[in-house]
Amino acid sequence: MAGAAVTAVLAVLVGLVAVKLSATPARPVASESQASSAVVRQVITVPAAVLTRVSPGQEVIPLQTVKTSGPPLTIGGKPAIVFVSEESCPFCAAERWSLVVALSHFGTWSHLGFTTSSAADVRPRREIGPTET
């Protein structure tokens, strides 16, 4: 009788392990949609009084000048900025929000997207940034 109980428990454990090993893992996926005009308006109209109260923080890695022998980077005759980040990264989200706020002082945004970082990531965030068109 005890042998049958041990065999039954082992069979259940083997079954659970087999199910766990064969299950497809959840893919950490970000979702994206067009940002609403209300959200864009709030981001691009941060009051100057708020901006002046923001602490400059601490520089982690000093900015470095990119040395090139060619002309400055432009797109359609306008200066271009290269910003690389991971769309589903909640820490990159903070950088994108501040970049959108800063660059809104130099022109008009179009095609801003609204994303939600992966639910499987640490501290998932709602984010904003340029979208592909």
C-alpha cells in the first residue's frame, strides 16, 4: 500500500514537471498606440515654473562629443538626434518623457506613441515617445 502511494506521488510530480517544462513561457511584450492629444498637450506644455524646480540630479556618465569627419547629422535638412533605448524598458521611459519635454521647446511633435512596458519587467511603466510611421 505504501509503495502505491509513493508511486502515485512520484507520478503526480513527474506530470507537474512535464507540464511546466513543456509550457510556453509568457513573452514580455510591450504594446503601443497613438498618444491622445490630451496626453501630448500635457507633455509639451510643462510650465516653466515646474521645469525650474527640477533638480539637475547627478551625472552618471558624462556626455561625450562624437567626433566625425563628415557633416552634422540631418534629416530633411533639420538637425537629427539619435536616441537609443529599449521600448519595453521602464527605466528608459523616464528618459523618453524628459526628451520629449525638452525637444518640445524647439518644434512641434507629431506621431507620438503611447506604450506600456512589459508586464513581466521590473516596475512596468506607461511611456511616450516617437512612433514609426
